[in-house]
Amino acid sequence: MGLIIHKSLFCFFFFTSVFFILSWFLVLSSTGRPLFDSILPNSRLLLKADTEISDETPETNVSTLKEEEESQNQNSINCDSNKQVLKVFMYDLPPEFHFELLGWTGKSIWPDIHSAVPEYAGGLNLQHSIEYWLTLDLLSSEFTETLSGKSAIRVRNSSEADVVFVPFFSSISFNRYSKLKPNQKKSTNVLLQEKLVKFLTAQDEWKRSRGRDHIILAHHPNSLLDARTKLWPAMFILADFGRYPLTIANVEKDVIAPYRHVVESYVDDLSDFDSRPTLLYFQGAIYRKDGGMIRQELFYMLKDEKDVHFSFGSIQKDGISQATQGMRSSKFCLNIAGDTPSSNRMFDAISSHCIPVIISDEIELPFEDVLDYSEFCIFIRTSDALKEKFLINFTRNIGKKEWTRMWRRLKEVENYFEYQYPSKKDDAVQMIWQAVTRKVPAIKMKLHKASRFPQTNISTETVLFSGSLPRNFW
């Protein structure tokens, strides 16, 4: 009985398999395709490919490869030459936020810079004048004949823009308008910040991105003191992060811009190692608070060294002239942390071709993602600098050959820190725009991620004015 069942099952599976195979061939034949070419690898295609390869001479192969390589290189060149500049939408803020703060009076929103450019305030005000130069560059981009050397242009339609620029001269607002006037309960500086916050948060551009794609300048460490906690989603352009919590400003979302140097640029510098008799130079405020207390300690350590100039100084009388001559006659210029990690002294040193010696553990430097400062600066940890004779021995051991190499590199990069109008290729203004451009992809990625899901109806005021700022916003 079991043998009969076993044979029956075998016959069933055998006939079923045969029927399936026959049916398959009938289907294939109905499509007009060769039967065995469908089963086996396409031998005719392989044969054709082998024939083409065997018929092709080595010279033809090389020629083809060269043509492809040249084509790729040409495409690469075309991409570079057609590289688009940063598209910037700039708000037409009333003059009270910008040029009026410099004493300019006019009937229009912007001065006619074709005929005359309002001057920025002099003295130490100049060191934080970054918003002035960037605004002039955007205004001039609308009538420039060529985009050569330009890294950013102004566009009138915000939907076409990569970023949105806020032309508030916050540094001069702090320097000149922080004191209360008669019958004022709030200073002009504070009132302008309140108006700015109210204006920005009402704009569609701000609401669209919650400010992430906005550029706000606050180069003076005390500028925008009241508004910064309300406008923190924006990209700030700062001197350093010394007076900012990480939730407000950080290296991931913000840009560090160089100070505008106060001393004159050293044109036609014919000096060398031997013609600069002073080893170390420092002139400025010695008694500072917080991290700047190191200045006082270094002063007592170095004041009796014969080839060191370490003294108090300011811009009063001929202070700038003295600093200019002192830096130009020195091999190394000390840049020591003060009330904040950075100061314009470093950029004065660069413009004087005096090798900066940076003693500031928390300093952030402009454009450091594309510039290697170790090629033209010396970095010394605070703990090492305070060791007896460490600083003086370290600098004395740097020979003429090494110093000359750094000095030459310093002269090569000095243009990156130069503010001027009209702006020129790869000067400080263009370098800042390029730094902003490098932030744009990250901004767009976060905006795209934020648009994945429908947004809940959260009050703008609750988000912007909350005292507790989320650490994971960026």
C-alpha cells in the first residue's frame, strides 16, 4: 500500500514539472524571443563586446581616455568659472538703523554712494565697522559692471535669496547711543533694538525660516545686548564668542569676522629679521578683568627684558602713530586675551607684518576653516606663557630662516583682513561673504528637515522670547 502511494506521488510531481516547463517555453515562444538566449548568458552580446575590444587599437583607447579626461577637466573649469555668487536679500530698514547713526541725513532710505559715501566714525570705532563695509558692498553690487571678484550680490526678491541681510549698524549704535539723553527712560541703542526685533519677527522672511537664514551683525562684544536673546536663531557675525552662551552663538552657525585694523597698512615693506630690533612688542591696556588678568602677570615677567617693549598705551594723542612704528620695528607682537578672547591688536600686527604671538586659549579666528594660522602666527598656551622665562626663550629660539618664512606668508594673507570700499577680490568683505556661503548648505538642510512634518501652531512670541533656549536648535 505504501509503495503504491509513493509511486503515485512521484508520477504526480514528474508530470507537473514537465507541464510547467512546456508551458514556460510556450510563453517564451509567443513573445518571439529565442528560447535558449533567455536561459543562457547573452553570448551574442558578449561576442560583440569581445570583437569591439579586440578590434580597438591601444592608441584609440588612450585617445578616448584622454578625450574623456579633457572633457571632465573642461566641465570642472566651467563649473568653477560659472560659480554663482551668494544671493542676498537686504531689508530696506529706515536710515535710523544704519547711515543716520553716522550723521548722514537724506530723504531716501540709502545714500547715493555714486556721488558720496558717508564716512564711518574714526578712532577705535573703526575696529567694529564691519556692518558698514558689508552694506556698502551690497549697495554697490546693484550698479557694478562686472561680478569679477564679487562673492555676493543683492537681490530684490527674497524668494531668490540664499540669505537675508539685516543692515543694522549695531556696533556704532552701542558706541555712540548707549547713554541716556535728557528725558529718556531708555537709550537710543535699546530703543533701536526693540524696534528691530518687532520689525524682524513680523516679516514673512523671518517667519518662513524662524530667522535661521538671516544675517545679523554684532561685532562689538556689547552690541545687540538686549536683542541677541530674541534673535538668536539668526547667523551672527561676531568678533568672538567671549560674551555669548553657546545657546546664543557658536562656531557651527555663526561667522567670526576680523577687526578692522587701526594702524596704517605697511606698504612697500622692505624690513627684514635684522632690521627689526625689538623681539616682543605689546602696547595697550595692561590691567584687565576675567581672562585678561594674564596681561598684568606677563607685564611683571617681561618688563625688564632689554629687547621687549611692554607698556600701557591708548589711541590718545599720538598713540596710533607710536603703535605703528613699534610694531613695524618688532619681530613678534603679543596678542594677549583681554576682557574678551580677541582684540584688534592681532590685525594691527598683521597689517604691520609683525608675527602675532597669540596667548588666548578661547580665541576663535576668522576663516580658520580655509586658513592655517600656524603658518604665520605663533600660539602659546596661557599655562605655558606664565612659566618663568618660557615666552622669552621660546621667541628667542626662533631663527632668521623660520621667522622670514612666517613673515613672507603673513604678507601673502594680509589682504584677507583688509576692509575697503570698493571691495576687492578676496579682501575681508569678500572673505566674510565666502564664509557665509559655506554656512548656507547647513542652513538649507535644517530648513528642509524642519519642513518634513506639519508645524504646530506655536506662538512666535513664545518661541522667540523664551528665556530657556533649546541647546539642540542647531
